[in-house]
Amino acid sequence: MNTSKHLDLGTALEQSRSGLRDNHRRSLARLLFHATGSALVVFGVLQFINGFPWVTLAEFMASGLLFYGAIRLKTTPHLQQWIYAYLVAVFSFFIVIMLLPEASIAAFVWVLMMPVLAYLLLGKHEGMILSVPFMVLGYVAYYFFLEEVGTAGSMIDLLNMLLCGVLMQIFMHLYEARREEAEQRLVDMAQTDALTGLANRATFQSTLARTIAECERSGDGFALVIMDVDHFKLVNDTLGHDAGDHVLHDIGKSLTERLRASDFVGRLGGEEFGLILRNVKPADAFELMDELRGRIAGRELRYGEAGIRVTASFGIAQWPEHGRSAETLFCVADRCLYSGKRAGRNRVLPAGQLQGEATVERLAGGTG
């Protein structure tokens, strides 16, 4: 069984601060740095012509810093700090431009860009926290720019600015909230088995690989368990696939109810399930699985007028005793599982009880 090489979507979602992954945010930030730096050169020249040499100097210095930042953004591990520094500096610059004695009325349109940039680069919560105070300052600056708001025309200008800004803020917040919900649903669909609600095969593989890596660092052990429902085809053939789905859903529920918070369970496909039992000794793993076996065997499910009883077989491999790789552990656990089925089903077979200990040792030593 090959371990999944795909990115863990859940982890990627947790690490994502906005609708963009970090590599996309990095590319967008570099584009903004280049665009803003180039624009500041042009505006600096115009400000010098308008008689504001100190503004020109500030814009040229800021432009140089932005071009330097665009280079650093390729590899810097401090992406978030660079984004915050950029947004705070740019938003502050917008406010300063608005407060200039001869400010252009067109400068105030940049207030409407604040929530767009903040939400896009920082996400819903941090974007709102950063953009709202600066937008309020922008409205205050615009109020003083109008000087006299007693006339109907000035009041219309102020209300237009205020209404557009508020609507832009609300729109960006609602959009980002709905986007987060939609992305979470997609991630759940990609990682979850639709029938049982358990992790699917790809997610189980990813979790197993991560568990091995963590245990390599910590020195802790774990058990990999493969479970298969006995004679499951008979349920489908006699009562139909809906009945079989009912059985699988109930078994999935039983597994999640009994396991510890540190354990992990997934449906590997068909009637086969996988379990990862963290920090558990071989004897304890056997006892826990034998209890689950008994619970499954002793339970009668009602499906219409029919009563359904099923049993399950379990194969257990211990890390690192029976292998250090996912492939070896799966091979050993799978071999235990089918040895148990050949021995009569409805039983738990640890690798230590597998017939032919040399086979287990060869599997564990061959793959490492």
C-alpha cells in the first residue's frame, strides 16, 4: 500500500489565512510590491512637480523598500509580517495623502480598496480587524476634506462615500465567510467517507504517514489494525446493498464510540476499516480490539423486519516491532487479518501470533 503523496488538505486549510494558499499569497504580495513601488515612483515625480518635495522623498524611499521586499518575498519565512507591514504602511499612506492641504478628491477612492486588500491577504478575521480602523480614519479625513457638509450636495458626497465603504466591507466579510464554509465542505468531502462519516482511504494513509514521522521523533509506538467484516457479501446478496450500507454505518459508529481521542479510524474501502492506536502496548491493543470484536458480534441490527448479525476479523501490527514503514505495517496487519479469517473468522490476530514468525521478521526487516 503506497502512502499518500498528496497534500493534507485539512492541514493546508488550517494554515491558510485567507482564500489563497501561502504560495499564492506570496506571488500576489510580490506583484503588489512591484506595482506599488512603480506607482510610487510616478507619484513621487508628480508630487515634486506639485511642490511637495518631502512627499517625493518619502515615496522614493518607500518605493526602494518595496522593490527590496519583492525580492525577499521569494523565500522569506516571515511572509505574514511582510504582508502586515505592507498593508499598514500603504493604508497609512492613503490617510496621509487624503490629509494633504491640496489633496485630490480622487485620493479617497483608495478607502474602498482597504477591505479588498486586507481580506484577500489576511482572511476574514484579521482582514476585518485591520481594515475597519483605517476605513474609519478615511471617512474622518473625507469629512474634513468636504469642510462644509451643511449643503445637500456635500451631504450626498459624504453619504455616497460612507455607504459604498460600508457595503464594500460587508460584501468582503460575507464573501470571505461563505468562501471559508464552502472550502471546508469541499475539504470534508475530499477527506471523508460519505457513507460512514469516517476518514477515507487517502486521509488514513496521510495520517498513518504523519503518525510514523511523529513516532520516529518521539520514540513512541503505535498499533496499526486492519478490520474486515466477515461474510459481508452475504448481507448484500440476501438483503440488498441498503442493508449492507446500514451495517457499515453502524460499525463505523461503534468504532468511533469506543476508541480514544488519540486514536484514528478510517474506512479503507468496501467492508475494510483501518485503525491507528497511539501509545498502546501489544497486549492492550489486543484487548481493545477483542472488546470491539465482541461488541460487533453481540449486536443485532434491525433492518425492516430482518435482524442482522455480523462478525469481524482483525489483524494487528505494532510499530516499530513489525515494521517501520507504512507498507510493511500494512503487509503484516493484512497477513494477520487473513490468517485469522482462514482460522475461522470472528477473531483478533496480532502479528506475534501469526504462524511463521520468520515471515513477520522478514517483512519487518526487508522494508525497514
